[in-house]
Amino acid sequence: MNTTDRLPGLDLLRSIAILWVMLFHSFVVGGLGPSWSWLSRYGWMGVDLFFVLSGFLIGTQVLKPLARGERLSFTDFYLRRAFRILPAYWAVLLIYLLWPAFREAPGMEPWWKFVTFTMNLSIDYLQNTAFSHAWSLCVEEHFYWVFPLLAVWLTRRPAVWKFAGLAALLVLIGIAARSAAWLHNATIDPQMDARNWFVEDIYYPTWARLDGLLCGVALAVWKTFRPDHWTRAQRHANLALLAGLAVLALAFWLFADRTGLLANAIGWPVLSLGLALLVFAGAGRNGIVGGRAVPGAGWLAAISYSLYLVHKAMYHLVQAHWGEQLQGTGVFAFVVYGVTAIVAGAVLHYLIERPFLRWRGRLPFTARKQVASPAAE
């Protein structure tokens, strides 16, 4: 894809998302210290930003041909996803399996759960936390499997009420499922001593984490089926940015107790709405977020997938070799950990991820009928 097709605002948001996640995962090596906990505390929200971006970008790719009255090539779509996701993922999984010292924790779920993308549905989080951040890839894969089928069904006789009804139903199912899981588990094991039920039953399962993807798809539906309205609304990108930050502030308040009932009942859709407003603000070339490219953001966004795969393991390796020297140095330690992870992510990107993306582009049917996208999806 030509770099001129990229939207700098989405690159910026993707780079923020990966850095935010990396800050949060600094707990693997002891964190940044109490003075900097405010910076890393909400870093897990970076994954939700990735979900909104993915819902928007993949949703746009799937819906564009359908909006033109064309048939969606499932072979094309699934093969493109496979070339995008699997090579780097399998390479890192193989390292995790063959080199135990690479793991950020001793225990790891069986290999077949990672290969089948079911690890997020049945993990023993107290015992098997190595490569557990692959849970978000499982959610993404489930989205890839199901969304094209739903999109074809919904666009056979497109109607606003069908999409709005399905979206509302999914949001309500998520609220109900998370609330029920919280009420059930908090009564049985309020201290989470027996198992980390918050992670296993609420944070990781796909059915509880659809809000971000859904908000991203809603943006894609808007842009694809109401392009004139989308273009007019893009003139107010800065207003959307301010609204998104306000809603995000509300989400911060709701998640002050991250494992509380209020946060897990309604916090996720509120958070996803705020992030969707930020994505909308960055999905054009108007306004502060999308108007100008930030130096380095495009490159960091390009390697963000590979970086996400390896950053926790690289933290562990740095700590194993230089942990004593870095202890107590706060942000400087994170810079060392972060730069090492970025270098490893870049190596994985250029050696594995990028070559497969190039080969994908040379395949006859993907080369014949590619859908332009504003980010490297």
C-alpha cells in the first residue's frame, strides 16, 4: 500500500496504543515506581484502542465491496488475515515453546490453545501467564471469523434498524455477561485467592470484550454507507477529539476500581465510545490528530504488531541480565526496557512480518482486488 494512503492520525493513535500497553506491562519488571504509577495505571486501555482501530479498519475493508453491490471474497479476506497475523505470531510462539528462558513467567498454557486461538477462553491465569497477552489476538481472530458472515447477512437487505438492533443487543449481552460473572465470582471468592476470576471470566473472554470492536465497526458503517455525512462531520474533528477526551475521563473515573462492578458493567462501552471518538478524530486529515504526521509515529505504528508480540519477553530478558543495575531507576529503566523491546519488535517486523506482507501482495487474487486501507492491516 502506498504510504500516501495512510492517515497520520491513525498511525499516531496506534503508536500511542502500543506505548500505553508497554507502560502498563512494566509491572512484569516491577513497574516504574510509585511516582509514575499514574502514567502506567490505565495502560491496559491501549488494547481497547487497538480493538476500536481494528473494528474500523477491518470493518471498512469488508463493507466497501458490499456497499458497491459486489460479492465479498471470503478466500481473499481470510488469506489476507492469515498472512498478516500468523507468520510473526507463530514465530514468537515457537520461541516461547522451545526456549523457556524467553518466557516472562514459567507457566504457559498448552500450545494448541494458542494455535486454535482459544487461550483466552480457558486460561489458568495464576499458573500460566507466559504469552498471556495473546488473549487480545484471540479476540481479534474471533472477530475476523464471524464479522464477514454477519456483514454479508446485514447488507443483503441493509437497514439501520438491523445494525442498530444487533449493536444494542451485543452491548447489552456484554453488560449482562460481565455483571453476572462479577456477581457470581465476588460472592464465591471475593479475594480472588483460588483463581483470578476477573481476568479469566471478565477481562479475557471474547463475549465480554466486543465493545471496542463494535464501536470501530460502527465508524466503518458510517463512513461506508453515509460518506457525505462522514465527510461533513470530519470538519468537526477537533470537537470529536474534545468529546472523546471527556468521555475517556469518565471512563478513568469508572475504572478507578478496575475490578469493581460498576466499571465492568458499563465501563467498557463508555471507554470504547471515548476511544471511538478519538479514532474518528484521527480518521481524516482535519484537526489536531489527523492533520499532520508526527515524526516516528508511522514507523512505530508499522512495527506495533510485532512489538506487541515480543515486548513482555524482552522485558524479562533485560531484567534477567541487567535487572539489579536498573532497579530503582524509574523512567530510565523503562527507557532501557522499551528501547530493547522496540529493537526486537523491529527485527521481527523486518525479518518475518514484512516479507509475508509483500508475498501477500503478490498473490494473484489479492493483487487483483485489494481494498485500500488507511493503515497496515
